[in-house]
Amino acid sequence: MNIVVCVKHVPDATADRRFEPDNTVDRGSVDGLLSELDEYAVEQALQIKQKREGEGVEVTALCVGPDKAVDAVRKALQMGADKGVHVIDDAIAGSDAVATSLVLAKAIERAGGEAKIDLVVCGMASTDGGMGVVPAMLAERLGLPQVTLASVVEIQGNQVRIKRNGDTATEVICGTMPLVLSVTDQSGEPRYPSFKGIMAAKKKPLETWSLGDIGVDAGQVGLSVAWTQVEETTARPARTAGEIVKDEDGSGAKALADFLAANKLI
């Protein structure tokens, strides 16, 4: 059984993130890391492998991005993935979800080779873009069914059964592999890389591919052909001191209510 987990290297959400002059994310000025939501995807792939011990399950971590993005693959390898693939090409910079799904799909097809890919696992969204549409686009490009936003994943044979939690109900959805699966942050706490896992990751295969290696023309990706673009950004205003409401004469509750009403909070 072959599983590919799509992972993304994103700017640290706790850092002071900024935009480039062309309104793309400035990824060089802050530290990056494996997207937290993609850690849940890695965890689910590893749990499936553990449950199918002895069946030859192989987990491949796949990432698209610049030089530093390889760190996301290494983190997945440290968690327990068997091998990694990093697609890197200057032309990819500025790509939107449409172009990203194309690159991922072509890389998945190459990763499968003669042996088919049984399962493609993704996080529910990236923590920088947050669009959440790449899993569905991948399924369309690969010609596979999709079961998305899973909070619970159960696999028996070639059947995948998920539970998707909504605001008022929980859906149960089933699909037959091969398929594309995306999981939420309710699907199970990701494991921390152990010292043994960190050391073992150094010996695991990690390949680097260009657009040419996966058969994608540079004219199909990048900011110039993006279907969606950020037109304008405004810096977040500096934090100001809060207003203190003193209740010296019993009027504090009214003053607080007036403040909340004036700011349309009640």
C-alpha cells in the first residue's frame, strides 16, 4: 500500500509576518515550519501504516516550495514517514491553489511510478493560505474520489470510512481506494518526533525534483498565471492601551455596557 502525504512549509504563525511588494507572503524574513494542520495528515498516514503492519505500507511525504521547504519534509520523516520528495523550482513562486494542485498531482503521479498510489492524505487547509481547496482539486486532477474534512478515519480492506463533524450533525462518508483524504485537527493529536526518529530520518531517502522532472511547464505556474491574487494589503495597526472602567460610585456596569455598545460588541 502506497500513501502520499502532502505537506507544506509555512511561516511561523507566532512571528511578525509580512508581505512582499507584489503582495505575496514574505517567507524569508521569518522562520518556517511544517504546517500544523498537515501534521494531522502525517499522523493519520502513520496510524494507517501501524494498523497494517506487515502489509508493506510505505508513506511518502511530498512538499512543494523553496529551499527551506525541505524542512517540512524532514519533520515528516522524523515523525515516521518512509521517504520524502521536495519539488523546488523558481518558477513556482507566487503560485495559487490551482497551480499548486497541478504540481502536486504531477509529483504524485511520478511518485507512484508503476505502483499505483492508494491514498493521498492532506490537511484540511494550510495555516498561511487557509483556502482548503487543494484536496478537492487534487482529486479532480488525479481522477480520484475524495473524502474530505475527516475527524475520524477508519479503513478496512480498500474501504475508507470517515466521520465529518458539522455544526448540527455528523456525516458518515465512505469511499473506495484509491482516493484523496483530508483530515481536520480533530482527527488525532500528532506525535512528536522521538530522538530515534530524528536520527533515523537522516538515512531516509529524500529526492529533489524540478518542474521538468514532473512534466510541468513553467508557464503553467507562478504569480503571472494565478487565478487568485492579493491586490492590496494593509499593515495591522499597533496595539493601543485599553480603556479602564472604574467602578467608584456604582456606575461601572453602565459605563462598561456603554463602551461595548459604542463598539458594537453588544
